[in-house]
Amino acid sequence: MTSALFPELSEALSATTLAETYHFADFTRTNYRKLLRLAKQSYVFRQYVDADDGQYAVLWRHDVDYSVHAARALAQIEQDEGIRATYFFRLHSELYNLLEQPVTQLAREIVRLGHDIGLHLDTTCYSISSADALHDIVAWESSLLERVLERPVSVFSFHQPTPFLLGCQAETYGGRINTYAARFQHDVGYVSDSNGYWRHRRLESVLRDATDRTLQVLTHPVWWTDEAMSPAARIERCIRGRAESMRRYYREDMQQAGRTNVGA
């Protein structure tokens, strides 16, 4: 009855329910800072190379799938809070290019803020069917990332891992720590915001309970914005930002070259 007589009210209720079900308000940068402070109450922040020191430790990881700009914003918040995280960059992203000068600069700023970097490996670009092949690709892409960002790479993560990749549970490949190694899959607690919502457990609840002796927290910077919004709106914001950056670059390039931007 409500839907038929008051469609606007029904839509508003549906939007509210959606926001509450998927915790839109969790994914603001203001709340991000609160979550960091909550984590510090129970956990020591560690990097992947020194996770096993017997303390209650959290491995705070970012897979930078879409936006280095968003990653830079979170890196500043973390630096303000005295926290060191690990940022995993892709060499095959559809929405950013690490060789693009402004993007390279942003990534290097993340390093200067005191954070570690890792490789976010997209295996769809290769035919990998053996551990030997995986060793080679991890080593090769890591060396490229090291050259671009002028920082050693000691760890890597898979982008959208397949069942085969999830079965690659050795401690290292290509001389870099594997975030999907057996111990991380079976002995370490895990929280992820993949696709813009909590996939397994809500981070705030996990941090308040603090029952995981070692915890791996995976976030994707694109999902964290100044205002609460749906995942679809967040990714649309990222796409628009990238498009506007390209438009601005073209306009400025034409102006500097003294050429006419015909039709603009």
C-alpha cells in the first residue's frame, strides 16, 4: 500500500535501508580516522616483514585498484595518526597509470609519508599455470615497480585471485612475501571492504572485539570519501574525476602549444 500511494516515501525508505544494510556511513574519511584510533587501542601496527613478533598485530593493507588520489588522502590520515600501512599498486590499472607524472608523484608522496609499497598483481595479463611462472612474473613486475617508485618491494597481493592463485600458498614468490600464503589464509584474521562494503565481517565490530591475535585489514582507497554514499556513487565519482583530469590535461596541452581547441 505504501509503495502504491507514496512512491517517493517508499524510495526514501529503500535508500535508507540500503545505506544501513551496507553501512554507507562507515566509509567516510572521518570514520576512517576513528577506526584507526580504535585499532590502536588493541593492536600494534606491523608490516608484512615483521608481523610475527608475538604481539597483537594488525597488518593494514590497501589494494589501490582505481585511485592513487584517494590513496594519498588515506595515507595522510594515517601519517597524522602515526600509523604505517602498506599500499599495493597495480601496473595494469584501467583508471590510473603509474608512469603518468602526476600519478607517480602522488605514489611517491605516499612513500614519503612513511608507508610501505607492494605489488598488486593482475594475472589476467599473463598465462600463469605454474609456480615457476608466478615466481618470474612477481619478480619482474616488482622490479618495475621498484624502479618507478624508487622503493624496495618486499610483498605482493593478487588482484581478483582465481582458485588456482588462492592455491599458491607458498610464503614467497619471486622473492616477495605472498599475502595469500597459507599462514595468512588460515592463521590470520581477515577483514575486507571489497566492492565497497564489508564482505565478511564489519571492521568496527572486529576491532572492538579484538579476538584476532593477528589481523589483516584490506581496504581499497576508492571506497573512502568525505561524504557517505553508495558504492556505485563512489566509483562514479572516481570515474568522473579521472575524466575531468584528462579533459583538463588536453585543454592545458593545447593552450601551452598555442593551438586552437576546435569545438570547445
